[in-house]
Amino acid sequence: MAFDPELYLRVAGEKMLLDGGDPNRSAWGSPIVVAARALAAVGAIDVEGAQMVVDDYSLAIALRHEGQPRHRPIRQHSRQTAGASAPPPLKPGRVFACDRVIEHSAGMLRIRSVSLREDRTSVAVTLRAAAARPNRAGRMMMRGGPWGAGGPPVVTLGDDQGTTARAHFGGQEWSGRFIADQPLAQDTEWIDIDGERLELSEEMPAIEVRVESLPEEDPAMHYLWHQVAAPHHFGSPESLEAAIDALIAAGALAADNPALEDVRTVLGTLEPGSAPAVGNRRVPDPWQSLLAGRSRGAGPTGTVTFGAVTAELDGISLVVMNLESSGDGFEIEVETTADLMQMLFHSNVEQTNLAWWAADDRGNYYLGEIGSWSNWSPYRRGGVDFRPPLDRKARRLELMPTATTVRAVINVPLQWAGGSAVPEDEP
């Protein structure tokens, strides 16, 4: 009997209804959404047909739970907004490394870098409040922190051409950016921050950025591996099995494919609290390198200042800025035309999610996950946290945000703050 993908999804939907169907369950963990995305990814069903079935059972579940029909239009609007046309592609600009401390009425501002783009001016800072009191977790939060309920200070930026702009702080903890409400001149030789002039002398050179097609791979295995690498991946082993079952039923994947055990092993090892290694089983690279690196010692402590703009990756444009390394990992700043965090929560069958890979010049691989995230219309910005820690001997890093069909390769020399090839905590 020929495989009927719509029937398969409707049977999965009926099982959800019989099980009670949790309306609050995240989209990436819903069995019908997981199966629909897998089948659409290998061409077993068109996206529109799969979406129709998902929407039918989303409504059916909502009607069975008090209050959910009222919330469903909000969720649909959120999904439609996530799929709306993206803002204009991001543009490159000038980036300056800085190390200047300014005394402010709210405390100390350590200026780390300045980014001057045609569409956006931002200043990367570390804020140290005048009378800081850490919260129970030992870290200051942006709202209700040392600045009170009003949040951190708003500063005024100016350039050498007389332009001034108000700049609001965007960040979840101590480190973040002041983002101006209008761009300053890109060719300014200095900027003014609340009356304090900051000379812009150490302009960072442009770094190599390219976009390349991904190697040819079996569509079903490509989909599974990409989902494992993407932030929040399948959410649970149960979600992985729902995708595998759908692909096997469609004939896109053999049940005895030995690569499936590799996928299960990697996903299980990535789960919080799992063992740091995969035992005697060797999984394919880059996964073997990634998992082996979890037993690596502490990474270097330091900052690399840069700015890189990618061409579109399946419709998403990115600016990647600044790398900050610590003992347990490293973080990059990202600005994008797509709400990558919102994509994790809607029930769109068609989706463009990014896997955040990185590789150094010593053959080590790293995988990133979205951390803090905020909306600075018309773009989104936040941090991507990478694990395991950087190899202390690495001198070059390729950041590789990877979409479904293409990836960007951003070649970052690990020249730490101060121009050294050695991080600040190295001898």
C-alpha cells in the first residue's frame, strides 16, 4: 500500500487527542509538528498540506482545553509574524576596538567597542553600577537591578559632524550594547558619550566572510543531523523518534540504517546532565570532536573585536560581532533579520533554523546555542553561547552559522584585546 502522508499525520493527531494533547507544549516537542516537518523536509508532503493538518489538530486540542480558543489567535498571529517578510538585509560598517572607562552618574562604563553602520550605531559596554547588589544567582539583571525598576541609564551619543542620538541599553546582564535611536556618521573620527569624547583610532580590519553550499547528503539523515545541531534540537529523545518513525514510514529512511544509532547517541550525550563522552562508540566528525572537547580543560579568557556581515542564508541576513571567551566556553554577539528565538516556539511546518557551528585551526569543533535575545526593530539581536571551551592554543576560528542548504564561514583571527595572539590570562 502506498504511503499516504496526510493520513499518517492525521493518525498522529488522533493519538495526540486520545493522549489528552497538552496545548501548552512547545511546538518543537509536538509529535504532529515534528512528523510534519520531517515529511516536508524530504518532499513526502508539500508544506501547505502538512500545515493544514497541523492547524486542524491545533484547533482540536485548543477546543478541548478551557481558555485555549482565546489564546489560539495570538499564537497564530505569532506564527504569521514569524513567517512575514524580513526587513532589509544588514549592511557592513566600521568597527573600532576600545578600552576606555567612563565615570557615569549610574556607575562605571567600560567601553569595549564601537560599531558604525549605515543603519545602526552601537557601543559595546560593560556596566558597573555605583552601588551594585547581586541577585540570588550572583549576577545583575537589566531590569530591577542596581539602576532600579527604570533599568540602566540612557546615554546621549554624538559625532564630529554634530549628530546626536539617544542610546538605550540592550543586554540581559552586565555586558551589552547602547544602541542609538539614529545612526551617527560612519566617517566620524570620534564619538561623544554623555559629554565624554572617545577617539576612534583602532579600526578593526575586515575579515573574510564567504557563503558556501552544504555537501550533498542523504536528505533524511541531513534533516536529522541538522535538527540535532540546531538550538533546542528535538527537545527530547521522544521527538527524535517521532521524526525517525515518520521518515521510515515514508520510505525515506531504512529502519536498520546504522547512522541512526549515531544520531541517538549524540542527542543523548548532548542532553543536560549527560556523560561527557560517548564511551567506546565513535561517532562521525564533527560530532566526535565536539563531544571529546567536553573533557578539555578551561578555555582562555579574553575578547576579540570584529564585525562581519553575511550574505543571506536561506533568507536570513546576519551581523556577527565580538567574541568573548571564558573558562567554560565562548560567546558571540549576533544581529539578524529573523527572530531566531521566536522560530523555536511557533508551529510552522516550514522553518529556517540555524545551527551554530565553529571550528578552529587545531581541528576542534564547537556548537552554539541562542542565549539572551531581544527585539530592536526592525532587527533582532542577542548572544550565541558555544561549548566546549576554546582550545587555548587555537589562533584562528571559523564561525559557521548553518542553514538548511548553505552556511556562512566567518574567518576570525584570535587576536585578543590589546592586539596579542595570546589571551590575557596566558603567560
